Amino acid sequence: MADTALNQNYATYSEIIDQPLAWQATLSDIQANAAKLQNLIQSHNITEVLFTGCGSPYYLALTAAAICRSLTGLRAEAHPSSSVWLFPEMTVNKGGNTLVVAITRSGETTEILKAVEQAHNITNAVSIAVTCYPESSIVGATSFSVIAQDAQEIGLAQTRSFTSMLIATQSIIYALANKPLSPRYLQLPELGREVIEKYQGMAQQLGADSSYSQIFFLGSEPFYGLACEAMLKMKEMTLSTAEAYHFMEFRHGPMAMINHETLIIGLVSEAALAHEVAVLTEMRERGARVLAVTPVQLEASAADYQVVLPEGLTDFERMPLYLPALHVLDYSRTLLKGLNPDRPHSLNAVVNLDVEAIESSVK
């Protein structure tokens, strides 16, 4: 492997390493506004929840919907904001008392503003924004907002903003379930610092390794959204070939791609531990290298590298801890390929569409 020393002068590096500080600020804001959030929820007879976002926030929405179904028993779905906007009859239940959770770092992306407008137009919806910018358009377009202001970023790739908005979204789900945030969950900032300090060197070294050319991210049910987000970061930051799958689905065709240049990154759950470890073990036997982000230490036969997460948390509570080491890996690989971590190729922080021009062009 290459030398693990790396250029730390990009904004994205500090945004990755210092993200537990943003978590602490987000949790403090959540606790300060918990009563207002609970009052909003209790004043509406919510029967279903629609999580929506674009890009990284859509993958967050996938994770959130799975958590919400489990903790609340409510119908909960996740759809890209473009689908809510352009295909409302397929994505919004007109007869339900819907809570729309609109997740957006900037609060200015055209599709999510249109999605919230569409949901309000066609159903009895109450809406909550999860964003990093208190003065953004989405805050004015929704009924309530949970803001991770300290998670704002200079870098275009969403790192601390994603994990902080995940915490903010989890707080909404726990309020829906009328469950308090556990004392151990409130220790996430401290636990996050421990994970970063312990595994930063390994992640840097693996990211600087040029011997693998394709990366597969595996995650089951709520972790599938996180696997998709990890895949997206790898693609947009490092321009590498990366895909995301459910653990068990990987056997149904994708494993044919495995060769000696394959790296598999498994986001291992406690709920399906035995079956997921069996997949990693099998793929390692087929020639892939394996990195496991796991709640427990695994046998050496299952993984070449491990990020073992702190004890005492549920699967849902430990979710933000899965990503920081992978962010470090992405950053290191970006530098290996001579790319700018702060400015991924061809990307913008906000996607603004000229809707009238687009629609008039086909008339």
C-alpha cells in the first residue's frame, strides 16, 4: 500500500474529521426544540410518513423510512423528490394524514421545493424540513424545521451534513414513536470521535491502495440506504466504479463481478449478523477483499479489515457511526487519483432548474 500521509488542507478533510462537533450541536438543538416538535406531531393525526430528498438525502430517506416503519408501525415510504413532484399519484396517498419529511442540505434544490408544494396541494399534509440552512426556502415552505446549522459545508460532497441530518431525522422518528433519545445515543459525538481516532489510519491506508478497481457496498434494509450513500460518495469523490446492494441480493448475480481487484465494504447489522457475515466470508473466499463496519468483532475469515463500532447501541442508534471511516477512505482515494476533494468533477452544491423553460421546450 501507499504511504498513509495525506494532504489535510482541503475543507472536506476537516468536515470529515470534525463531524462529531456538528453532531453535538445538532443534538443540542434537537433537545432545545423537542417540546415544539412533539407538540406539532401530537396536534396532527398522522397516519403515514413520506420521506423525500435528492441525491444523498434520498438515500437518507430510504434509511429513515425503514427505521420509521419499525419504530412507529406507521406506513412510511421514501421517494426521490422528483417522483413526488412529477408522479404524485404514484407517491402521495391523497386520503392519508401525511407527514412529509423533506431532507435537503441547502434547502434550495428545485425538486424538493416542488415536491413539498405538490404534497401540500393534493393531500392533508404537515411537513417538516431537515436542512443545514435556517434561512433557506425549504424552511419557509414547511410547517416546522430541524436544522443542523453547524453541519454546513464548504466541500460539495455531503459528509458531516449527511450524518448530522441523519441524526436530525432520527429525532423526528423517535418523536413520532413517542420515545426519548437514549442516554447512549446522546453520547454519539464522543463515540464518533473514538471511531475516527481509532480507524482513521487504516481507512487512509486502504483508500491509498491502488490495487482494487471496483467497490461494492452491502447493507440490509435500513442499512441499504447507508450503503447507497457510501457508494455515491465513492463515485462522486473518487470517480471509481462502485455499486450498492442488499447483502443477500449480492449472491443473485452481482457476485459474478468479483475478481482480485474487488473491494467489498459490508455495513453489518446486529439483526442479521450471521447471514451477513456468511456473505462476506463467501465473497472473501471467492477472491474479494473485505472491509466490515460491524457492531462486533468478526472472525478473520470474514474480513481483511474491520471497523468495530462501540457497544451499547441498537442498530438504529449506531447508524451515524458507520460512515466517518468510509469518508476518510474516500478522501484518501480522491487524493490518490489526483482529484480535488472539495470540488468533485462536474457537480454543483445546488441543482436549480428553470422549470418554465424545460416545460415550454416540449410544447
